[in-house]
Amino acid sequence: MPTAMICGGGVAGLSSALHLKQRGWRVRLFEKESELRTAGVGLNIWPNGTRVLQGLGLGDEFLSFAASMNRWWALDSDGTVTSDVDVSVWRDELDAPITGARRRRLNSMLAAGLEKDELIFNAAADRYEQNDVGVTVHFTDGSSATGDLLLGTDGVGSKIRNHMLGGPPEFTDEGIVRWRGVFECAAAGVPTDVQADVYGAEGHFGWIPIDSTHAYWYGSLAGLSTFDEFSSVYNTWSNTSVPKIIAVSDPETIIGREISHYKDHLTQWVDGRVALIGDSAHPMYPGMAQGANQALIDGQTLTQYLERYDDIPEALRAYEHERMPVAHRMVEYSRLHFNWEHNRREYATAGNNLQIDRYMEFEG
Ligand SMILES: Cc1cc2nc3c(=O)[nH]c(=O)nc-3n(C[C@H](O)[C@H](O)[C@H](O)COP(=O)(O)OP(=O)(O)OC[C@H]3O[C@@H](n4cnc5c(N)ncnc54)[C@H](O)[C@@H]3O)c2cc1C
């Protein structure tokens, strides 16, 4: 039985481990922390990601705790509704709904498919070496593990990527802080089956239900900000639900973090028996809310090629060849959708939801 070593226990690592396990691989997932990631409140899982979960046999379980959307609104900061899309039809048209879920819940569901000895905590990957028959990953504590395949699912700060490329890539330095928080939909007077985005000259604010009672919001100003600056701007959007949403949010859940992605796309995701998956390969601004969805598709695609080809490096090259142009296009759109001034102009004239239009290009 071939052995896959997977470094990083986020959505990319956990879902890849399940795909491989279901196809007869022995899996060992190494996570540098002492438990699964709990930071990051919610995720928008689109039909493309939901279908991957369905393929893993987890569709029903996922939908039992995720919120499924029926409509998606886009508004101007003066309260004008610029688009109101019926996304309930995607259940039939795209074979899956668009959903929102708590990140922690999604990761726990994926981890439940692994045995205790398949998930190894406090194991921080540092570098690897390989030859014709196998690959060895070395950890920062001096220990190592050997197998047939190594996946770098260690996110935006990936050590596997750094080793593959000979150093870290350059990151963007636009100085954007993404603020997030969780609120009860009833307290804010917003429905539990609608996600919404509001665009203004100063920034962008949106919210997505993540279960049957709660939603999470996200927003950024055009530059670095403190929460006081952030909320004082958004509190002026008084014709929208935004001030109320901020007011009823659980203060403990409010976090702001600077975000960035690679200045240039990586030109290499694969080195022999080693492949990058998810954010280590293609971090993206959350403008399209697709980073985790793309990570889910990466793992599924890679596993399909491993089934098709006997030669592991050949399978990994096929994965890179298929996924790289698609994920990079999504990175570009994600960046575009983070440019709210541009968006505001486009939304004001388009009369539809450009994020949806762009997503549909990927549904082909
Ligand atoms: C504010 C925000 C909102 C977002 N919203 C959405 C959304 O709505 N929808 C969506 O699809 N995507 C969204 N994303 C993107 C999404 O969060 C990421 O694309 C996704 O989490 C990537 O998963 P990953 O497993 O590749 O990386 P991560 O989730 O970063 O997981 C990496 C894991 O590797 C571990 N690790 C790190 N270094 C090592 C090491 N050396 N050795 C071993 N383990 C290591 C980490 O501890 C972590 O557990 C959002 C991102 C942000 C910042």
C-alpha cells in the first residue's frame, strides 16, 4: 500500500487525506499545531466545493450543519439594491447549493474520517529530500518520515513550498485588514438564507449565514485600519443593515488581520513526488470566497490523476497542468473583487452580481 505524507491539517490537507485514503492509500497527516485550526470564523462553500464534499460521501452531513442560500443580494452603501439573485436554483442547475459554514465544523467533519494514528500533531515540516523510490520529510524537532508522496498543504507560510522553490516568494504589500465577526441573524433582522455584499466608496462589507441561526460578516477599508476607524465608517451606512450587524456582533468574535497573497503566480507546484495544494500553491484574497473551494478541488483532481497514472511524478505533473491555470485565474478575479472602487463602478452599471457571473465561467 503506498504511503502519502501530508503536511498541514487545514481544509486542503484534511480533504486530500480523505480522497487518498478512500482510494487505498496509507495516509499520515502532519500538523504543526497541537490541534486543528480553529481561527477563521466562516467559509462560503460554493457548489464547486460542495460537490467535492458530496464526492467524499459527506454531502448530507455537511448540509446538516451548513446554511444553504436561497438568495444573494448586492447593495450600494446608500441602500440601493443593485442585484437580487435567486441562487436556490443552483441546487438543480449546478447539482449543489451555495452554502456558508463554520470553518471549525467543516474541519472537524473532515478530520473525523481519519484514524487517531493518521493525524499527527506537533509535527512542523521543515524540508524534504527525495530519490527515485521515495520522499522523506524532515521536521523542525529533528525527526523525519518517509513515504511515496508528499503534499505541502501547509498554507500561505508553506515550508514545503519554500524548500521546493529555494526560498519564500514575494508577497503583496497592499496593507489591507480584513475585519470579521459573528452575529445572530434574528438580532440583526437579516434572513438566514441570504448572503449579501454592500459596496461603497470607502470599502466593502458582506455577510454570510453559517448555520441555522448565525452569520458572519467581513469587511475592509481601503487600507490599514483599527476597529474604531472601521466601525465609524460603516456606521454611516445607515440605510443598510450594516450598523446593526456590527452592533449586535459578539465582541469576542471580532478579529482583524492583514491579508496578502503572492506578488506573482508560482510557476511550479510540483517537484518529483512532492506537490503543493491549496493556499501553499495559490493563496488568494477572499474577494471571490473561493480559496477553500479551490483547495478542495485540488485534492480531488490530484487523487484522480494518481489513480489514472502508475507513475507518481507523472500524475503530479498532470495535476499541476490542469489546476494551475484555473486556480491562477481565480486568484486574479479574487484580487479584482477586492478592489471595491472598481467593483462599485461595475456594480452600479452592471445591474447584476459580477462575482456570480465570474464564478459561472468556472462552471463552464
Ligand atoms: C478573511 C478570509 C476569508 C476567507 N473566506 C473564504 C471563503 O468564504 N470561502 C473560501 O473558499 N475561502 C475563503 N478563504 C480562503 C481560505 O481560508 C483558504 O483558502 C483555505 O483555508 C486554504 O486552506 P489550506 O488548507 O490550504 O490552508 P490553511 O487553512 O492555512 O491550513 C494550513 C495548515 O497547515 C498547518 N501548517 C502550517 N505550517 C506547517 C508546517 N510547517 N508543518 C505542518 N503543518 C503546518 C497550519 O497550522 C494549518 O493547519 C478566506 C480567507 C481569509 C483570510
